[in-house]
Amino acid sequence: MHFKLRYILIILIPFIFSTSCKYQKLLKSTDNKTKYEKAKEYYEDGDYVKAMTLFEQLKPIYRGTEKGEEVSYYFAYCNYYTKNYILAGHYFRQFISAFPNSQFTEECTFMNAYCYYLDSPKSTLAQESTYKALDEIQLYLGRYPDNDRMEECNELIDDLTRKLQEKAYDNAFLYYKVGQYKAASVALKSSLELYPDSEYREQTLYYIIKSDYTYALNSVYGKTADRLKEALKDYEIFVKAFPESKYLKDLTKIHEDITKKLDFLN
């Protein structure tokens, strides 16, 4: 086994060294035609790092020419395939600006939006890229209404929107966790106004009731009744929307307690 490994290394090391030397010579070469051909070869072979370096050298040389369009196109994709999504998006936008009538302009417009989508972080982090991705997808759809990516775009929009719904719910729920029940109720209700079809609608309504109920219990005597009535309204909305909810057992107890307290207060 060791002999076989040594034999393979003896063959591979000179080959790797030779290939590396050729590439270094190519980088220093002034033969732009060969550079361009080799850059495309590297690209087609999936060696995007080497291709990107060569295309970067060729960009200023072929600027303003027909070949410059291809160089810019490949260079943007090299960044994309090496997962430099922020830079890739920048170069896709640069391509759109430089070649507005290119056959690749629609594709690059979508890819710019898609790079923002890929750069969108998990819901616990700031969502600037998420909002930007939504804006850019809508811009693409508005500019190219007859595109072939409609289904994909709708899936991306749904995914980004779910992330924002989760962010809105988590931010609001945090007030409940730390015992700021009035703020929790306001934030939870605001999240539903913003996303009325939220996937978190059921638990949001549940914690709205819990927040209003707990806030009412901790209120000064003169305001308790009105705040309990608010919790009662929230309960009625919940039951109508989710008659089979797993939260109903808990909420039924709260409803009974609210009714008793209101009878006493009235």
C-alpha cells in the first residue's frame, strides 16, 4: 500500500509542479488570446479560481469590445461559483449596466437578485439582504414579466417572507419572555398586521391573549376590566380562527377566569 502511494506521488508531484508553473507563466504572459482561451477552459473544467484570475486580468483589456461582454459575464459567474455572493451580485449589476441589451442581461438581473437571496442570513440576524433580495426579485419580475423563472421566483419570495415572519414573531415574543406584556401585545399584533398570513399566526394570537390577560391581572384596579375585555376579544378571534388548536385547553381556563373576574368587577 505504501509502495503504491509513493508511486502515485512520484507521478503526481512533477505533474502538479509543471501545471502550476504553466499557470504562473500564463498569468505573466501578454498573449491575451491564449489567456482568454485558457480562462474559458478553466471555467468549463470547474476551476473557477484560476479562471477568475485570468478573466480579471482580461477585463480592462477587452473593455468596450464584444469579447469584453463575455469576459464580464464569466467573471461574475466565477465569483458566484466560488460563493463570493456579495461580489458576484456586484459584478452581475455591473454587467447589466455595461451591457443593457445583451442576451445575458435578463439572466444577470435574476442572478443579481439570487445572490442577495443566497446572502440572506438566518432569521436571528439583521435582514437587510432579505429585504434587498425581495426588492430585486420584484424588480426582475416587473422588468421581465414573461420570464421562465416565475415559479422559482415565487418560491424564493415565499422563503424570504417566511424568514421575515419568523423574525417578526421572535422579536415580538422576546417581550413576552422578559415579562413586558403590554409591549409584547403591541409587538405581536403589529407582526400580524404586517404579515396577516404568517405561518406563526396561531402562536402569535395565543401569546397576544396571554399577554393581554397577564397585563390585565397586573393592572391598577380601575383598568383591569377594560383590559380583561380586550383579552376576551382576542380569545374570540382565536377560537374562530383555530377551533382545533392545541392551545385551546390552556385558553379555555383563561377564558373561564376572565369571565369570573368580569362578573365580579361588574
